[in-house]
Amino acid sequence: MGSAYTLDFSPLMPWPFLAVCAAIVLLLTVYGLWRRARGTLLRCCAALLAIAGLANPVARREERSGLPDIAVAVIDESPSQGIGDRQRQADEAEAALRQKLGEIENLEVRIVRAGKSGTETAERNEGTRLFSALTLALSDLPRHRLAGSILVTDGQVHDMPEITAAQDVTAAPVHVLLTGRPDERDRRLVVRNAPTFGMINQDLTVTLRVDDSGAAPNEMAQLHFRQEDADEQTLLVPVGRDVTVPFRLSRAGQSLLEFEVAPVEGELTPHNNQVALSVNGVRDRLRVLLVTGEAHAGERVWRNLLKADPNVDLVHFTILRPPDKQDGTPIRELSLIAFPIRELFELKLNDFDLIIFDRYRRRGILPTSYFENIANYVARGGALLEVSGPAYATPLSLYRTPLADIFPGRPTGTVRTEPFLPMLSATGSRHPVTAGLPDSVGPDGKPTWSRWFRVVNVEQPRGHTLLETPNREPLLALDRVDQGRIAQIYSDHIWLWARGYEGGGPQAELLRRLSHWLMKEPDLEEEALRAHARGGRLEIERRSLAEHREPVTVVKPDGSETSLMLEERGNGISGGALPADIPGIYRVRDGEREAVATVGAVNPREFADPRATPAILRPLADASHGSVHWLRDGLPDIRMVDKPTSRAARDAAGRNWIGLYRQNDYVVTGLALTPLALPLAVLAGLLGLMLLMWRRESR
């Protein structure tokens, strides 16, 4: 760059001392002139020469080497750039920028890529992070060398900073080159209000709106609504107005609601035509009716189990005095509570989530019509558990009622009272109610829990037998009756496990699983297909009572399909995983069932409004004296302009050109200092002035 000269000072005395001396000289000079004293000006010159000598002026010569200016170009690679021909426009603009900027002398070019959506970014749903990449690129760049920034994007930026907080960016012009077109049309589905949880079997609503930038007045659109375990619904909704869609949750746990609006011709992308909502189904307090036919040692096992759960409202009745008992005790002297059979089995029967009959026998308490009510209650979706005592094999058995049509097992009329070890059946080793029970497999392949001593013999029951004796006699059978479920335990000795006899057994876990299966807990379904997204992978799990040799089909968000063979993992579970690098909704099918999982954001912010727009970035461009141009009109020329000396300078851009600041930055490679106030010269000057003063005053 060459040499540069400047004047510097290296004072021999502190600057405050010199300033005081100069002030005194000024005052004395003014006073002398006012009194018209001879030699006043000569005395002033002498004093100023002495002060100048003490200030020690130095001539500074610097050898300077120029540094190149730096221009930063940020290329937006977010998913919305894949719409239409935006990616082609961005690629052509990048190639042209490299060529034009490379032809400018003394200019360094940095290309930064931003907005590419990885799995982690998609999970956080942060959208296009353009300025995060630009700020990172400027972090090690000297601001006095920044010539300007050029952003190649569709304008949909989701980390736009406040203008006052972007001083580092606006220190040089920011020019925006927009991909896409200004007249784009897109239809999108917007969620206005949605619940995150809801009570089971209660009315819930979701408020949605179909936005369409190019829709005609009063235009209608088809809205498809899909819910797990429910048929698809199609609604005709107005465009641009809020619409309320009612729904109900049929089970506990997470339920996925999918809404999709039919696409229109010419819209940008169908990605934002659908939304998925995850709603957590919550049960109200479970109401359980426990009817114990007679007082026995195992009665408290059921009561303790159900009372231990704070979400269970237990109604428990034990029949201590049947109507046919005649001992002469007057009714008014009895302290027993009358059994409210009409209220329980007629008026409020459907309010119960589970009914348990424990060692119940027919004694004329419940009429036949009430047993019919119970059978209808199960068929409509209720749950019934019957724990058989010896009476189940007698004419007083519940099987001699209308419940026989729904009971899995038909009694043979015999009861075996010998020690035996309850064992898992082949089906029980895969069923979620009994698979993996603690101590179910010992060193010899048999359970290590304690023995039972009584079993009611039944013919081969319907449904699935999960527990059996070593002689293959059924102990626990489950079955489905229309929309409801029923279970039978053909022994009343499970209480031995609770008492710890011979080490006990997993009665609490078994009964907990059994009761939750009866109440349709999703995690205990014996035939289920599930999919979950974890750490950038889609994990698939299939539970079945039979081994499957067929692969599952995975449909990705972009519509492509892939097959995956699942591996057996034991206990009726098979599983597998595959990479999930595309955010969105994944569907898994095995021919009979379908599972849905979401990767990243369920409703990506990136496609909330994919239309190209200058509105977001224009304030930043104006604040930095930059500009906004559409690439469809061609890439503007690039010029180097002098940096303005004030913020009121004109914009560094024109109709068909953009400007970058010429910063003229440099580094000093050499330095030479030359004193201007030589001591002998100053002394000679002072002597000369003193002689002049003597001569002047001696006249």
C-alpha cells in the first residue's frame, strides 16, 4: 500500500503541566497587551517555543500493507428451498457469485451454507436458522474488513434478530437475493387450538383453519380426519375461516390425530396440507365392583391390590349372610348392610369399568335378569373377571346363569385338590399379561414360585389359556366378547403367593396386568404394532401370539416405501430399526395393522408458510443500506463503493446492482519516528528571542 506520514507527540512533561503553562502564558500575554508593555509578543513566542520543545513533536512514518476486504455469501439450504425451481436458482446464483466476486481485486469471499435440516434441528422445530450461520461466520472476522453480506434465500427465516441487536451484521450492506416467485400460491392447514390431553370417552374439539393465498371468495375445501381405532371422516370446510372438529379418545395413552386438506392445482407443496396432533388420553377414576361370594383367606388379596391404586374407586361387597340362612336372629339386630342389587346391576351397571366375581355362588340374591344385564354389559365393551371357587363345579355355579354364553370355560363338575405348580402355557409365554413374569423361568425351565392346591376342572376353554397345571389343565383363560373382555381364574389359591407361602409368587404383577388388559390398556394388547422415533432412528416393535415371517412395510413422509424384517426378541416381541432422516409422519404396516410415528416436528415450522417473501429480511437490508432483489429478474451487478463516513449516506445498491464497501484496511509493516524539536535548535531559538527582547527593551 506504501508509506503514510503523521504528526505525533512524545511529551517530556505531563500534558496537564504543559496545558497549565500554556494557560499562564496566554493570560500574561493578554495582560501585557492590555498594559501595552514592550516585548510582550516576544516573551509569548519564547514561552510557546519552550512549551513546544517540552511537547517534543515527532514525525511518524508508517510502512503499510493492504488487507483484502471480505464478503460473506450465505446459501440457504433449508427444506423449503427444495420447492419448485428454488434450488436451481440458488445453485446458479452461487456459481455466478463465485465468478463475479472472484473477479474483484483485493476481495476475499466466504461461502456459508445454512438452514440444512438435520434430525436434531427437526426435532427442535427451529425452522431456517440463517442468521445463526451468518453470526458464526462473522465471529472470527474483523468487522473493519467486512465488505458486506449476500443472502441467497426464499426469505422464510426463523431466527431473524432485532435490528438493534444486529449491529455486527448491519455494519456493512446486507443484500438479499430471493429465490422463488412473488406470485406463489399455497394452501396450508393451520392448527388454531388443540388439547394436549383429554378424558376418555368425553367430547373434545380441535380448531383448524385452511389458509389459501389464491383461493376464491367462499371457496370450500375437503378436510380428511383420521384417528387411531376409528374410521376416516371427510368434512367440507370453508377456506380462511376457523373450523371446529369434534372427536373422542377411546383409550388411554397417546393417540395420534391426523388432518389433511385436499391439495389444489398450482400450490407450492403438499407438506403443509396435513398436520398431526398427539393427544394423551387420561382415564377418569376407575370404578371397580368386587363381589365376594363368601368370606375366605384370599378375599383381602383383591381388596389390597385395588385399594393400593389411588385412581381406583372400589365398591366391595362380601356376602356374609345369604337369604336362605335361618338362625333365628331378628333382622333389626343384624349390623350387616343390605346388598343394593338393583342400584348396582340395573341403574349404575354401566358406570363400572370392571366387575369381579370372587368365589361367587348362586344363592338367590341376583335374579336371572341381572346376569343378563352383566352379559350385555360385557358385550357392549365392559370387563368381567371371575375367580372360581369350588362352587363353580356345582349346580350353584355361575355357569348355570346367562353368563355361560360369555364364560370361556365350561366346568366338568370335578375339582382337583393336589399340590401343583402353575406354569405358563405356550400362549402365556408370549401374551403380555403373563410373558416375562418374575421367576417364571428357573434353572430347570420351570417357575420358581410356590405351589397351589386346588383347581376347578374345565373343558378346553375359548380364547387363550395363559396359565395351566403340569397336566395341561387350564388355570387362567382370557377371551373377547364382542366389544368387551372376560377372564377366568380356575383356582382360588392365588392368595398363597400374596402370603409368601414357599417363597410366594408375582400375584401383584399378574393381577395388575390382568385387570389392565381387561380395561383395554394399549400396552397390554396381545396383537399390536408400534413405532417410535428415537435418536434419528425409527424403532418398530411387533407383539403377537404367533411368529411372523413376513416383513413390515415402512412408508416415509416423502411417499417412498421400504421393507424391514423384524427379529424375534422373546416374550412374543419382534423388533427392528432403520434410519429416519426425513422429518414427518412415518407409517408402518404389516398387512393387518398400521402404526404411525412422527420424526422431528409433527407440524414443521419450515413449511408453515413456504411462500417466498421479502417482508422478513427487508428491514434488515434497509437498516444496513442494502437491498432486496428477485433472482428471477437476474443476478444484479456487483460493485465496490467507498464506505460512507456517516449513517445518513445513500444506499449501497441500485436497481440492477449491489454494492460492497471498500474498507481499505491495512497492517503496519514498518515504523520510523523523527523528532522535530531538536534540543539545540530550541535552545538557539530561545537565545535569539531573548536577545531580541533585550534589544527591544533597552531602547
